Amino acid sequence: MSEHRRAEAKDKKAKRYKATFDLPPELMAELRVASAMSGETLAAIAERGLTAELQRLRRKIMGGKPFPMPVKKRKNRPPKA
């Protein structure tokens, strides 16, 4: 693959974040086996689980609406009048 195509492919990828969790050894052991047997990555399994749990919390706490996201403010910008 050419450098140009590699750069374009990288630009098309959605931004992802890494996270670290402390999990019980029994849970990790079973997740590893499930991952191997299903052919899915641990990240994909975790993402689906976290998405489902977030949806449950949205229904319980926010009436199904998304949680409010923090507003990003630009530094050294005067407040709008």
C-alpha cells in the first residue's frame, strides 16, 4: 500500500481512546476464552458491553436521552455578549 493510501486510511479511522480497567481474574479468564472462541477482540466485546450498560443508565437516569457532554471552551476567548 502506498504512503498516500496509508495516510488516507488513517485519516478515515474514527478517533479511539484507550482505557485501563482492573477486573477480577475470573472475569478476564472467561473473556479471553470467549474472545478466542468467538473470533472477536476483547475491545469489541468490551465496547458492546459498555454501550449496553450506558444505554441502561440513560434509560434509568436520563429518560433515554444522552448524558450531557461537557462544553469545550477555547482558551483566551472573550465570553459572548
